[in-house]
Amino acid sequence: KGVAFTKLAHWYKQVEDTGFKAFNTVANSIQLNYRSILNYFQNRSTNASAESFNAKIKAFRSQFRGVKNVEFFLYRLTRIFV
């Protein structure tokens, strides 16, 4: 985790030194979330399964052009995805 922190800091410094404005958004996101990013190197786990499930929920919701009955929507989600 310490090595990853050092490499991430060097990368961030290099991005700053280049002056490319296109990298500012990425660099700012990494700066705000570096602790979560570095946690990967501690236990080698990601939130990929949660992101995948979230994408499935969004796709399901978009099929029906919004949600009017939240209780029924949650019921359908549990029947389909759980």
C-alpha cells in the first residue's frame, strides 16, 4: 500500500507538471478518492460487483421510463436480481 501511495503521488505530480487541462478531472477524482483507491492494495477487493448491480438497476429502471410505484419497483428488483 505504501509503494502504491508513492507511485500515485508521483503520477499526480507528473500530471500537474505537464499542464494538460484534460487530466484535471481525472487527477481531482483520484485526489479526492485516493484512500479508497489505495484500499485495493490492502485486501485486493473492488466494488465492481456493486457497480455492476447498480448498472443493472439503472437499465431496468430505464426500461420502464421511471418509477411510479417504488414498492412494486423494489419487489420486481428482488424477484429478478436476487
